[in-house]
Amino acid sequence: MKVFKFGGASVKDAGSVKNIVKVLESQGCEDIFMVISAMGKTTNALEEVVRLYFERLDYGLKLDEIQQNHQNIVQELFQHPESIQAKIHQLFDELKGFLTRNQSPNYDFVYDQVVCLGEMLSTKIVSDFLNEMGMQNTWLDVRAYIKTDATYREGKVDWSKTTELFQQLSLGKFYVTQGFLGADDHFFTTTLGREGSDYTAAIIANCLNAESMTIWKDVPGVLNADPRYFDETILLEKISYAEAIELAYYGASVIHPKTMQPLRQKQIPFYVKSFLAPEAVGTTVENGGSLFPKVPCFIVKKEQHLLTLTTTDFTFITEDKISALFKELSKLKIKVNLMQSSAITLSLCLEDKYEQLPVFMEGQGDKYTMDWEKNVSLYTLRHFDADLAQHFQRGEELLRQIIKNTLQIIVRE
Ligand code: ASP
Ligand code: MG
């Protein structure tokens, strides 16, 4: 069995959905598990609905807009769209019903019950369309299989339950299911974190001991640099699991950080390929040398914060102080991407997805004076050489750190 994952860009409009047929024709569609994300930017639009709902503003218009987008796509895809239109209608009615009845003030809980609509819509549409094109498939509600705890927006997978459930499925078929979603013990929807569909595909591949997993993207594979920020890029044809984990950790956006572990554990080969050129080589991630061709890799993380803490009483930055600070950061879900300490100061490069940094600073205000440099970028250069280290120049450099073959630079741009 092979696992295929199609992301938002590969199902963003009717033309892209039609293109999936071409990809499947080139690969065959027997014994496939297909994982699909929400269409285009649907998840962002649904996040907006949640925000409006909590701010007690009109969310109806936004929902109508999302519904209209999907209706337009099915109009273009189906000769007789009535049946799929009715399914779409029902999904929106259910969501509206939930929002009117809901009493929970828990933002993250409501978020998950709302944003899941994106994947429900995309999978219903793609599954029906493929059936109509003669590619017989079975639509699955992934929430009946991927079981998580009740950490809404960051569900932690219960591996033993999940594996057991997947292993009850009859194999040899073509399944179409949602990425990103799971369910807790009470059958409430959970999500696995933004861009979590790759992780879903890896979970399924692991549970079913898949022969391989392929992510179909709008880029030729994993490149040595993000083409949005770098002019010249090179396709990495082969990467080891360990190198892929490193690249994902430092922020290479094509690889979702949680994806690698379930694949490495079962030694499942992982391919990143272009849905526009399904026959092209793409990237293979498996055991072996770190990367081929062996070129420097450039990764950038934007929207970082550089926070420099200095002890107010001029005492040393000791292990117990660092430990207390990290405990607090972890509690507030603030991610530390780099740290550097000296006698009385500690510099932290932080990612603050949930905007909790002011809360953190407030809590530490009496122990440290703080310098907060907002919106900096963190550049990571893997496999760099001395010449590159010397000549790499971006914005105004604030901090530089080298650990073995990895150079990291924080800059103000
Ligand atoms: N639709 C979800 C998101 O946009 C999951 C994914 O695309 O992987 O975050
Ligand atoms: Mg997406």
C-alpha cells in the first residue's frame, strides 16, 4: 500500500482537482491511501470565521463566501453536481447548527470543530469526482481512526489505539481521507497543528506499514533553499531521514517537522514530487548519506523575536534559572529556536505563534531586564564552508552561532 498526500495547492480549484486524475493515471490507483488537505486557503478563511465568532461579529458572510467558492468548483467539475452540492450544503448546515448551539468558551475547542470543515469539503469533492472519473474509491472519515488526546489545535496521537483501528481496515483498496484531523475520546474533532496533513499521511503510512509515502507538491521536490527568498535553488535528490529531520527542524517549509519520525521508525521511503510533473525524479528521503548532491542548504524563519534577558541583580545565568525560564516558555507554547548565554545575559530567538510573549515578559520582569527585538529573521546554513560563512550577507546581523556543520544568523531586515 502506498500513501499519497495532496496539499491545499494541489486542490485549490477545479483545474487542480482534474490534474489529480493525471497524477493517478501515471501512478495507478490500486492500493492507495490518499490524504487531502483543505482546498487552497480554506483553513485560513475558517480561522477567520472562528475569530469573528468569538468577537461576536457577523461570521455568516465569511461562511457564505467559503461555501460559494466550493460550489463554484463543483459546478465546474461535475456534469450533475446536485448530489455533491447537497453534501456540501449539509456540512455547512451542521457547522452553522454547532455555532448556534455552542456554549463552550474554549477557543481552541471551537477552532477545531470549525476548521475541520475544510478537509471534509475537499475530500467529499475529490472522492466523488474521482468516482465519477471511474477511479473507484472509498471515502473515509479519518476521525474514526486517528485518536488523539483533547489538546485542541495540537492533538497528541494515541498511537496504540490509532494503529489498532487502522489495522481493522481491509486493504488493497483505494481510500480517500482527510489530513490534519483526528478525534478525542468523546469524538470531538481535534487538529494536529497547521500544515498537519503531511503528518497525517505519515501516521497512516506507519500504522499500515506502507510501501512508501509521496507528497505531491507545486515544487519539484525538496530544494536546498526556499525559492521565495533565494534566487538560485538546487533540487536535493536524496536526503537521509536524519538530514530531513534537521532541515524540517530549522524550518524548511516543504517538510513538516513531525512527519519524519513515523516514517523513519518503520523505514518507509518518502518521496516529495511535483504534481505538475509526476514522472520527474523529485526527492527521495530514506536511509543513506546525508544528502545528494552535497550542497549547502539555506533555511529562513521569519517573524522571530530576539529576547535578551539580563539578571537585574547581576547574578550568573545558572542552570536553575534557565530551567525556570524554559518551563514558563513551554507552558505558554513559545518556541525557542536558538539560545546563547553569557555570564549574566541569555539571548533567545523565539517563535510566538499564540502571542504570549508579553505574558512571559510580565512574569519575569522583576528578575531580568529585557531587550525585545521584534520581527527578526533566523537564517540557518547547513553544510556551509568558510567562504560562504564569510560572505553570506543579509540585513543587519544581530547574532551568529556555529554548531558543527550548521551556521545560524539572526538578522534585522
Ligand atoms: N488545511 C490545513 C492547513 O492549512 C492542513 C494542511 O494543509 O496540511 O493548515
Ligand atoms: Mg493547507
